[in-house]
Amino acid sequence: MKDVMTPEHPQWDEFTEALGKALGGLPGRCDGDRGEAGPNAHRHAKQILTKMRCIDIEQSLDFFEDNGGYCDCEILFNVDREI
């Protein structure tokens, strides 16, 4: 069974660190939410989660959006700090 990436997941810090690096520490590197970027809204998150083992990417993306992570930078700004 695959895991959902949440702040409680043991690899959360690894995930958020990699996501921050992918964004270069700048929100301007974010593609925007689905309204702006369409399927690229979580481009960096998908790439990182794909490299991690046993992560359910679609359920993780649903979790992020349910918690304010509508794009890559909002995962860091909202999900990482809200939970």
C-alpha cells in the first residue's frame, strides 16, 4: 500500500526541503495554481514524489489541495505551516 505525503510522514522534511530547492527559494519559480498552470500546478511536487518510494501521488496532491496547497509554493506556505 502506498502512503499519502503529509506533514506527519517520516519523509515530509525531505520532501519540503527538495521542493524548496526546486523552487530556488523563490515563489516566482512556482507555476501557479491549476487555474493558471493547469496540470503544471504541482510540477515540482510530482517530480519529487515520483522519486520517493511508496507514495500515492494523486492522494498526496488531493491532501495538499484540501489543506491550501494549490500549487508548489502553497504547499510550503500553507500545508507545511498549517498542520
